[in-house]
Amino acid sequence: MSAYEIEIKDVTKSYETRKGDFLALDTVNLNVGKNEFICVVGPSGCGKTTLLNIIAGLIPASTGQVLVKGERVEGPGKGKGVVFQQYALYPWLTVQKNVEFGLKMHGVAKEERAEIAAKYINMVGLSKFASAYPKELSGGMKQRVAIARAYSTNPDVLLMDEPFGALDAQTRAQLQENLLKTWEAERKTCFFITHDVDEAVLLATKVIIMSAGPGRIREMVDIDLPYPRTQKTKLSDRFNELKNDIWNKVYREYLETAK
């Protein structure tokens, strides 16, 4: 049994283009421990989403390998829950049925999956909307459904690609606190992509800073702020020290892309 929940070993990823091969990731190595909340930041085009998609098994690495709980990732699987920015809900299914969907695919009996779905719908505060359809929900509510669906299959790791990026500031703040409470209750290992340094520092146990493309891990920063955290955590001196340090490093990488 591996000591790590996620192991990324010498991962590179290149794409063929009309101008030749494009190197998106270059020799990425990272170990993520059980129950860690990892946030990944870096300039646009540094390969953050590519790395998440490789961990999720949605695309293959060109070289190297990723292991989840000691098993090599060779495609999507039950052990990984994924939440995207664009919700990806089924419009013809109710909230309840959307959350049940993954459980149904895994062969969970009807009564059991209804019970499990209800638990996670309640956890994200949407019990009153279990019979609603996605078109009847706000953007923030849709994203809460997506998070409940990801948790419902009891994944070993939760992979989140800028899940709050399209939301207004107030809704984003609410969902950050909601996610923190859910993570503290469930203690899943989270791998979270964001452009927002404030968000990364608020959520993470560790922040990964990626270099300008091709993507490499520039630095890992331990976030030594105590949990539970709320929006008030942003008022602390230590929060601002960490935020400014990480922001300056990300900005220097951004300047590299502008050269």
C-alpha cells in the first residue's frame, strides 16, 4: 500500500500541432498525501488542467505515470470524482437523479442510491430542491449539485477544475465555505485548480505553483493557517503574507510568458 494518495512520476504531455509538437507538461513529479487539499496555481497555459485531466484518466500522459492509491491510472474510474467549471449536469434529470447517476452506473441498488444521494444533497444545502431540474437552479446551486454528485460515489480523490471560476464573488465566497465544511466532514483528498490566489490560500493545505509553459512544478508552499477557515480568515496577517508571496511568484511566471 502506497503512503501517498496520488503519485505523479516523471509525467510529460505533448500534443501534435501543425507547427510541430507542443510540450504542455515537462517532467512533473508530485506526491499527494491522504486527506490533503492541494490547490494548483500558475499562469494561463501552464498545463494545470492538462495535469488534472491526466490524473482523472481523461487523457493519457505522453511519458511517465500517475498512481492513485498505488494503482496506475489508465482511464476514468470509481476512485476519482471530477468537478468541472461548467457543471456538466444532465438537464433532463432532477437534482436527486443527477446525484444518483454515478451510483446507478456503479450498480448501486435503487433504495441505497436514493439514500446516499439525499445525504450529499443535504450536505450541500439543497434538500429543498431535490426535485428541481437544472434549468430551475442558479449557477451556484448547479455547482453544488455537481459537488454532491462527485462526493456521492465515495471517491478516493476529488479533482476540481476551477469549479467556482464562472460564479459571482458572493456566490463564490459562499461555495468556498461550503466546500471547506464538506471537506472537513468527509476528509477526501482534493486536487483543485484555480487562477485565484486568494481562493488557493483559503482552501489549501498546500499550494502548488506551476511555471510558465511547458508546465513544471516551480514550488510547493505549505499553508499553515488553522482550520476551520472562513472568509474572515482572509483578514489575518498570515493569510496576506502567504497570498502576497504566492501572487508575486505567479506573477513572475506570468511575465515569463509575456517575453
